[in-house]
Amino acid sequence: MPTLLADAPLPPSNDSMRLLAARALSRAAGAPLINGNHVDLLIDGQANFDAWRTAIRGARSNILFENYIFRNDELTIGFRDEMVERARQGVKVLVIRDWMGCLGQSSRSFWRPLTEAGGEVRTFNPPNLGSPFGWLSRDHRKLLVIDASVGFLGGICVSAKWLGEPDKDIAPWRDTGVAVRGPAVRELAASFVDSWSRLGEDLADEFLQTFDDIASAGDTDLRVIATVPNVAGIYRMDQLIAAMAKKRLWLTDAYFVGIAPYVQALSAAARDGVDVRMLVPGTSDLPAVGNLSRSGYRPLLEAGVRVFEWNGSMLHAKTAVADGRWSRVGSSNLNIASWMGNCELDIAVEDTDFAESMERQYEADLQNATEIVLSERCRVRLQQPRYRKPFKRRGGSSGRAAAGTMRLAHSMGAAITNRRVLGPAESVSLGGGGLLLAAIGMIAVIWPKLIAWPLAGFSFWFAAVLLTRYFSARRRTRQTDKPEDHCLD
């Protein structure tokens, strides 16, 4: 018997919906909502570096510093020397550096003055013959925690290139960071401790106890989202926010390579009347990724998403703000490498005042951006072209090449398996993929040894890795299952 309208259950109240939304966000991100915090928005490198330096100089018990890039330049040497001075005064100084991020930027010897002063430095994921594809996973976090008083995070690496080069008329990079005070500082410290423990001996159990019972510093609620490879907490939250946004969803991203499910989520929101905007670099430190990002504009533009390109030297911020209430700032880019492959760190803030500050900054940024539109012939073009000075490649974030490869593989896989109909933008990448495979096929026909020998080498390498791990697992199993001796009465 059909249910009469009068007998249908009443819709949940606004309070009930808020509780459901809060629960959904906590489960998606894998992070609880933390009350009683204060968050300061720090725009661009200089503001962040000044705040970091002041906090380091005032450290009394510990300095926890985790970053993807530490570049051997005057700026970073200054930070190192400040930490050396604090270590000599008995402050516990712990540093985590990413091996790939620091490749060509700084070496282990750069940190010798700090280790000699009593500090400790660990390196994330250096090359390992036992893990052939381990290099794909990077520690992309940018975190600094001082005592139990303040934590800094965002998109800024420890490098003077964020300050630009005034003598060459190169403007500072546009980037966003935050300073967090209050109980959430403990979660930031816990994320560092987790990373530290993965790289060697654990810290003493009582170390985190110094971060317990941190007093309230304000009335801002936030979540600390510390992701590791294959956890995808940020991806689930990004998808959920795209689905929940009612009025506005404004995104800024440095290396956008949107995969189909997320592009579809943004497109669905725009078609439903949400003001969806995306601000991306106009000139990238990795041009190939910039071109790959542009190839994904079409489905967004066709759905009504507004896309803007930054006119400055480099836009490196990773932020989002929705409905004047919810905001995200951190290290995660909108690509598969950040969502699935790296260790990342972000905060999701639920506060109207902070969101208002984020929206004001976003509108200010758009004053230095050019909107991308579809022309009458449905080609992607600049609405108001402006001169952009060529940007020299100077290195960048982890996994961007891997993200591009994943996107190409995703499109090629869809075409080969006929899982779904490819959009016009995705089909563009198939031509390059087809030519690449044709070239490999020609090489295999004409010079088969060029294909056979490397393939044989990789096969033996992977076989050695798998067999080594098999025998190690078997040995651990035998030790675990070893029967205990029993005494008979």
C-alpha cells in the first residue's frame, strides 16, 4: 500500500541536518572536529617566514619541523642557524625532510651543524632497492610546531624562491599558510610524531603528553586532516564538500589534474546553481603540468564552472572556501598524487569569520587573474589576454608527473576497456598516448633488444624484491606460530 503524503516522515530539522553533516565530514576526513582554536591567515612567503622565525626564536621546549623542500639558500641557512642556537639551549629540535623534494636543493651535510648541536634530522623515503616504486610516495607536508603554543601549515616550502627575485623583476609566489593556536596544536604535533615514528625509533610515550590540556585560544572549530598514502581523507572530504555546497565553492590549486569523479562532482554542483570557481596558475614551474591542467578545462567550463588563471609569477596556494562557512588550507593539491600517493596535511575550518577572510582574499586574487571562457567555436581561450612574463622552471611539488601519468592512464584505460564515454577534453590525451605506444612498438620491431633487456632487468629486480619479502614474511610467520613448550604433570 503506498504511503500517503500525510503519513510520510517529517524532514529532519536544521539541527539534525547539521549533526548529520558534521558526522559525515568527520567520517570522510577521518578527523574529529576540535573546538576552542584561533587561526590566523598568513598570505605569501614573507608573512609566513617572519612568523616562523619569531616562533622559533621563542621556542622553549621543542621545535618540530616537517617540509617537502629545504633549499640550501640564505633563507634556509638562517632558519637552520636559529634552530642550532635553540638546540644548544636545550630545546628538542626534530626535522623531517623529503628525499626527493630536497634532491638538488640540499643534502644531508647541510644539517650537520644542527645534528652536532643535538638536533635530529630524518629523511622520508630515500631510494630503496626493495621498494621499486616507493619513490612515488612523498612527504609533501609543510608543518612547523613550536612548543605547545602554535602550529604553522600551508603550501610554503623552505626556499627563498617563494620571495621572488626583485632584481630580475620576478614577483613573489602567491601562497597561503595559517598559524593555529589552541587544542588543535596537539593534533598537529601528533601528525609529526606519526611521521617521525615511520622513519626510525619512536619518540618516548610521554613526549605527546606535553601537548595535553592545551587551553582554549578562541572559538574556531577545525579538523586536522593528516593523510598518508592510500587513505584519501582529503579526497573524500573534497567530494563531500562539492556535494554539500549550496551557494559558493571557490577553489585555488597549484597543480590541478582533476580525475573524472571529482570533475563530475564540480560539474554537478555548477549545474545545480552553485557558484563554482577555480583559480590556477597562468604560468607554472612545471609547464607540462600546466598544459595538462588546461586540457581538463573544457568539461568544467561546459558545466558552468568559472576558471581563472593567475597573472603573477607562480600561484602555489591550495585552498577552498564554501558557502561563507567552511574553508580548507594545507598542502594537498587537487590531483591523484596528493589525494592517494603522498603524506599531506590540511586543516578544514568551520568558522564564518575565517571563511569571510578567505573569500575577501579570493576576490582580491581574482583582480590579478584572467578568466578562461569557451569561444563561439567552443575552444578554450583567454577572455582578456594579458602579458605574462615567461616563468623559469625551478623544481616543484612531488608527484605532479605521476599525476599526469595517472590521468593519461585513466583516459587510455577508459578508451581500451570501453568503461565509459570519454569527454572531448579527455580524448585529447589519447593522441599522444597512441603515438607513444606506436613508437614503443616500432622500437620493439626494429631494435628488440632495447625493449627486451630493460624488461628482463626489471623482471629480475621485481622477482628478487618479491621473493625477499616472501621469505621474510614466512620467517616472521614461523617465529609467530612457534609452539610453546608445555610441561606434563
